[in-house]
Amino acid sequence: MKLKLIESREKQRTVKKKFNFRGFSFFSGENVSMICEPSKENTGIVFYCKGVRIPAIAENIKLVDVHTTALTKRGVDILAIEHLMAAIWGLGIDNLIIRLSSNVVPAQSGSAEEFTKALLKAEIVEQEETRQVVVFDESTTITQPEFKSRFAKFEPFDKFDIKCFVPFLSPIGEHTVFFNGSAKSFVRDVCWARTFLRSPIDINDLTKWNGIRSVFKVLPEDPKKSPIVTFTERGFLTPLKKEDEPAKHKLLDLIGDLALVGYRLRVKLTVNEPGHKFTHLVAKKIRSSVVAKKNDSQKKIS
Ligand SMILES: [Zn+2]
């Protein structure tokens, strides 16, 4: 993969104020919380859970069966990090400490809207040192062998731009969604999009819904009152905020997973059929290539 890390003129960023964020666990339904704190330059995004320091980087991804992104370090797993990571990355934050009260990031909805509001309220501030960014010298395409039509194409570009094609059966349908890398675009186009069921349920036979509820205990008996978007083959049970909300949520998940590269990218990225399993693979490949380059250049210097 032909890419390199370069020194940019952009300053690194953190938040000005420490804040407490309370919510629930989608898995247990329990109330959980986290404290987010400013962090020094070049420290990155770091979680602390049960006394273990877990940097938010692709090497620490733990592959799990549920549709979420989990990290693991020294036997401690943390779940559901992707919507928070998307908000951190989408708002241009480089350095942050997140202290979790349990092994799951607290949620208030199935989107990144509340994280975005809390981070903006804590005031995002520039730091002294500049950012290193990843640039591509030539186009690279990453594929997933099990899914023939799934790909992520990285093309050299002096900014950051994502175009993402998300095909689903009716009622979700096919959508192409965009993110231009700016905080404004993230707030306007992405942060509010809620997660959704990946396949329809039958309103007259809730066996499948109850199976989903056994994994995500926060979900209510009535799927129409769900904080995640639910639908049958005939239509949506929870009204959508916008027609392409599910596709925008896939874009949100993609941003959250890409954040695990640990550096910002300057690239034109086209993704076909994103999904966590694939975007974990993408983040790991880019990250390992960047780390190899970094180690290589350090060897040359010493
Ligand atoms: Zn999600």
C-alpha cells in the first residue's frame, strides 16, 4: 500500500472542559456513564476501563458477532464504541481521555447526536502541535473475499471525502451518501442518523423481535417504541428522520471505524456496501501499513 505520514499545518485538537455523560447500555439496559477529559498532544483517543488503558486503535479491535465495534486490551473488552468514535473523529478531535464506568459506552439513542452535542458543549480547542496525516501516493482498493461487491477505494486527494453506496432491500432501499470531512458536514449530514434493524420483523409474530431483545435488553416490548429504527417488509414502524437515515447510519459507523486508524486521512474514499466486519478489516489494513511506514522511517533516522 503506497501511503505515508506527513506533517500537516493543521493543529491537533482536544476539548477544553471535562464532562460526565450518562446513558444506558443497549446490551444490559443498565444505566452507565463515562467521563471525557482533555488530553495532551500526540496521546490520541484513549479509553480507560477497570484500570486498563485501551487506546482507540485498530490493533485493539475485538471481533464480535453483534453489529458493533469492540476493543480489547489485557482481558478487558469495551463495547459499542463506534458512534462515540464517529463523533470524535467527525468533529476533528485528536486527543481525548474517556473513562468508562462499565465495559460499554453509554448511549442515549442509537445515533451520535448526543455525543456530538456534549463534545461541542465541552468546547473543542486547538493545541500547540500540528497533526500528522496519512496521504496516499496511489490508488488502493481493499476488498472482502466473502462479499464480491464490497470494496473501499482510496484515491490520492488533498482533503477528505467519502462517497458511500448502501444497498438494502425495501423499505430501506438503495442510497448513495456523502461526507466531506468537515465538522459542519458531520453535524448536518451524519450525527443524527439512528441505528436500525438489519432485516424486517413481522408485527404479527414478534418471535424474531424478542430474540433481538434478548441480546439488546434495552429494547421495549413494542417495536414501534424502539430507540432503533424498526421495520417490516411493508414499511417502517418507527418514522425516519430522513429517507436515507439508515444509509447515513452506515456512513456514521464507517467514520467511527475509520477513526481507529489513529490518524486523519487525506483521501477520496469510495465505499460499496459498508459493514462493521469489512470496515474493521479496512481500518486494520490502513493502520498496519501506516505503523510499518512509521517504524521504517524511525529505523532510518536512528
Ligand atoms: Zn451503528
